[in-house]
Amino acid sequence: MNEKACVVFVADMKAQADELGGQLEARGYDVCLQEAAPNDAVAAQVRMGAVSPEIEACLTGAVLKIFLI
């Protein structure tokens, strides 16, 4: 089983997130890409406050967590 990578990104960073996801997949990671509102992305990055179930699912079990804000 491959290690999981989570990329949380804001809408303006979608192209970069897609490119990064492809690079990570090429390196053998199972990649989860999750778009988020800026406030939600920051909250998830600093782990303050509740985050959406989709962001939480992406982050859970990820050995690599990347935030494109």
C-alpha cells in the first residue's frame, strides 16, 4: 500500500495543485486533492477549529500534508 499525501488548496491554486498531485503520484503516493475556502485551508493548516469532513478525510492518515494557500 502506498503512503498517502494530502494537498489542500484554494481555488486560485488549482492548476498548481493538479500539477503537484501528478508529481506526487509519479513518486508513488496515493494523492488526495481537496479544494477549500481560504479560511478553512488556514484553519486546517494550523489545526485550529473544526474543518470540513472532506478536509479531515484528506488529512487523516496522510504522511505528507501540503497547503497551497
